[in-house]
Amino acid sequence: MDAWLSGRRDALARETGIAPNELDLNAQAIRTLLDLARIAAHESGQRMNAPLLCYLIGRAQGSADLDTLAEIVRATQPV
């Protein structure tokens, strides 16, 4: 993560009591989230759906890991 994003992660961790390492994004997670954001924006035609989909994925991560959630999103795309 870059310095700006790391700073927001640290602030969120500090204010919520979540350990910063629980909010880390590794290179693979970043690629996956950016790909999902791309899918949301292009498939829907609405750029605002990109951050909203990423938010929904974040909310769902208590039930499944990121790769599983990404597979679900990709599988629901029209062919």
C-alpha cells in the first residue's frame, strides 16, 4: 500500500481498535479488488458502482475470503 492508503488504514485501525495488520492489503488483494472495481464500472456502465461493490465485498469478508467473493462476482457477469 502507498503512504496515503497506509495512513488511512492506520487511522481506521486506531479509531476502531482493529489491529493494523488485519486491514493490510497485499499485492494480490489489491489486484483482485481493482479488477472487481473494473468489472463493476464497465459491466454496469456506472463508475460509482466500483467503490460500492468493493464496500459490499468488504462487508461480506466475514463469511468468505476475497478469492471466493471475487469468483462469485465474476460468475454473475453476463457472458
